[in-house]
Amino acid sequence: MAADFWTSSQFKQLLDPEELNVVHPLDKERGITAEDYKLIKFHISNYIVKLAQYIKVRQRVVATAITYMRRVYTRRSMTEYNPRLVAPTCLYLAAKAEESTVQARLLAFYIKKVQSDEKYRCEIKEILEMEMKILEALNYYLVVFHPYRSLTQLLQDAGMSDSTQQTWGLVNDTYKMDLILVHPPHLIALACIYIASVQKDKENTAWFEELRVDMNVVKNIAMEILDFYDSYKLMSDENRISAAMNKLP
Amino acid sequence: MEEKPKSAMEAFEKLEKVGEGTYGKVYRAREKATGKIVALKKTRLHEDEEGVPPTTLREVSLLRMLSRDPHVVKLMDVKQGQNKEGKTVLYLVFEYMDTDVKKYIRSFRQTGDNIPSGIVKSLMFQLCKGVAFCHGHGVLHRDLKPHNLLMDRKTMMLKIADLGLARAFTVPIKKYTHEILTLWYRAPEVLLGATHYSPAVDMWSVACIFAELVTNQAIFPGDSELQQLLHIFRLLGTPNEEIWPGVSQLVNWHEYPQWTAKPLSSAVPGLDENGLHLLGEMLHYEPSRRISAKKAMDHPYFDGLDKALL
């Protein structure tokens, strides 16, 4: 859905990093920690990506679904909103909002293919019920702006069209963290371009300066992304993930 | 943590059914806590199959974004409830408006009077302003018609409603209720099967509404797609490649009777010269030549109107 980011609710709802990963009291009772939150959201984002590959939806839909999921957990507990069900439901909802509807029946079918663990199984009815709960949690704000929109144009302008694939991949990876809840999408796009130009050893200082954006912010986002890559091995450690997931009901 | 939100039935008292919208009934209701009168739009969910209809999601999310504009109907809240069979229904809570442009025009048609030209001007300006706001946010309405323009009789405020009900690339062909979808406000490129839409489709509808406000009669009252085109051609002349490059490539293009353009004043008597000029700018065949809503707001026709109040 095309629209203007600056007048959007997304702009007004951007969060401070401290507001993220505040563990809900109900989750605290189960011994779930802020670190568990990060791990679970990371794992669930990957789950959404895998499901999306099976049902074949555009990257936009995946990005919107993950954004919904991450927004839900700034307001609701994982105890009441089980991530194993929230993941496919967010994908279901995002597909509708982005006008490429996926049948709930199909989704329930692919869940079994993607996850052998019985705990992930769900009935169509459960997805539809969770859809209503998520709509309420999101307060019916469904339009999400993503870095993809400005990416191609920015790359072209920077004379870096040959780095499109690499940068696109970087942007995809930013959804494994909470960046989209904290920063305006075009700054995330610029941070990814910044990383790509550093990796390619391309001198782009003049181009970035002409953009009249706060380069400190862009560099900070880039640092966050690089920090994330540093911790990637630790994040994707199966044992740590299942330890966190096992604290869920 | 949070207070449990009241269900629609607890929070509102339904007063009367005021209409049948595209996706369900509309009620006038009173908010129990404040006494405020609202419009409740009830949306059926076909829960057994696919939950909330995508069109409803689209309308809600677009309104969440657009309903800050004074000329777009205000969505105050969304509530979930249950109907008698225990199925989930969705209530969209809108500010209540007591009439719409369709009813307003009808009231004049019945007495044989014309709407005062100052009021036509004011309504048209508000319409252009609302449309400009939607277009500025990348949203096309695609189904503008007098019935979708709500009004307050006392203040003469106009607000665009039923937003975004149409999907991205198609105009709805049939309604879910018995109401037949009107073709009267549909742009020629849509009738001819163009697959790519631009804001110009809404401007065509704005033009048709403009003419109807002046004469109390629909300017192109077709009852089939072909009829609709012929009505248009009879007044504006049959288009050809010269005046509308690419027209013969459109899917539904055929050979049509050849008419030459008549002056607009013959169809809209009583409209002043500036008004006729603006109408003409909105009725260009080639969509890219049609005036934008934003530009229309600066047209000399609106000179002398106190825009600050609108």
C-alpha cells in the first residue's frame, strides 16, 4: 500500500530501544528474560520466512508479517500470544493487507511441512481467532513502510546498482532484529547501503553528505547491524533457542 | 496491564438502521458512556472460511491513516463483537453524519429547485480537498459517487466515505448487497478496460458529481457499460487516437457511432464560465491531461470562496 511515511502512524509509533524487550509480567512469571525475547523473536522471524518460502509470497509480505509480530510483543505477552501461532497468523494477516491473500487452510498445511514439532500444529479456527486478537493488539494499524521501497532508487543514485542483491540481503536480515520498530525505513536502507559500500571499499562519503541525513544515525544503525552479525552464531544456537522456546506454554 | 476493551454491544445502544453498506448494515447508535451519536458499520466475517475480509482490512488500515483530514470520514474506533449466532462481527465506529450528497440532491430535485451556486462551490471545494488529501497519500478512492459523500446539513461539511473498498487494480463489479453498482461516475478508461489506474479516475467521478450538483441530474446515466460509454461519447464526442492516444489499444475498444463534441453548457446549463472551464479540465479523455484535485483547488472557479473556513 503506497502512502507517505512521515504522516503515518508508524512514524509516530517509533520506539526507543529501551522500550523494546521489556518482559511482560506474565512472561516474567515463567522465567522468560529479555534475552529470551530476542531469541524467540529471532527464531519466530526465521519461521515466518520459511513458511513464506513454501506459500510463495513477496518479500514485502514477509517483512510486514515480521513487523506485526514484533509490534505485538511490545504490547502483549508471549504467554497469552503464543509465538508458534502468532507467526503464521501474522503472515496470514500481512498477506491480506498486502493484497496477496493466502488461504488459512494452505497455511495450516505448510506448517506441518516446515515444523515437525507437534507444538506448532494449528487448526484453521485457531488462526482465525488469533487474527482477531492480533488486529486488536495492533489497534488496526496495518500499513507498514519498509526500506525496500527506497532501496533500488538510492542504489542507482549512488552508482551502486551492482550491489543491489547484496544490499537487499542486508535489508532482509534487519528483520531478524527490531530495527523496523525503532528507525525510519529510509535510514535503515541507507545503513545497509553504507555497509555494502564499506565492504566493497567504495568511496561514497560525498554522496552520503549530499543526502542531508544525520550520518551519525546511519552509522549507528550500521553498527547495530554489524553487532548483530557478530552475535549471529550465538543467536542461532539451537540449544539456546529451544531452551527459550521451552519456557513458553 | 490493560483494561479489557468493552464489546461493541456493551458500549453502544443501536438506535436505528440507517443503511446497507457494501459489506453490511450501518446503524445510528449512541455511545453509552458519552451519549455521543455515532454510525456503526457492522461487517460480517465469513469466519468459517477466511476471517476478516481483505477489503475490510484495507478500508480500516487506510482510514487509520487518512481519517485525520476534515474531509475524510472519521473512524473513531474498531470494536469486535458477537452476533446472535455467536459469530464474530466487526464494528467500525464512525462519527455520525446526518445526510449524504445523494439525498441532498434528491431533496432539491423533488422540489424542482437548484442547489444555490455558493453551496455547489463550497461542496466541490471540500470534495477536491478531500480527494487531494487521499491522492497525496497514494490512495485512490475508485468509487466516488454522491452516495459516498457524507454531509452535515447544519454546517454543510462534506466528508468522503467508503474509502478504499475497491482493491488495487479492480473496481468492484458487484455489490454484496442487493444494491446495484452504479456506472454513472466511472471513467472512460475504466469502462474501456484499462488495467492501470491513476488518480485521474477519481477526478472523472468528481466531474460527474459536479455536474449533478448543478443540474440535480446525473450527467451520464448509463445502465450498462456500453450505454455508459455512449452517454459519454454523445456529449464529449467519440474519442479517437488523435484526441486520446492509445484509446484503440484498450481491451474493450470497439468501433462506435461517431459523435462530435457538444459544448458542456448544453449538458450543464446554469454553470458559470469558470465552472464550465473547470468541469472541462476534469473531463479530458486522456487521463494524464485531466486536472489534479490539488490543482483544481486553485482554479478561478473557487475564487471568492472563503477557503479558510473549509
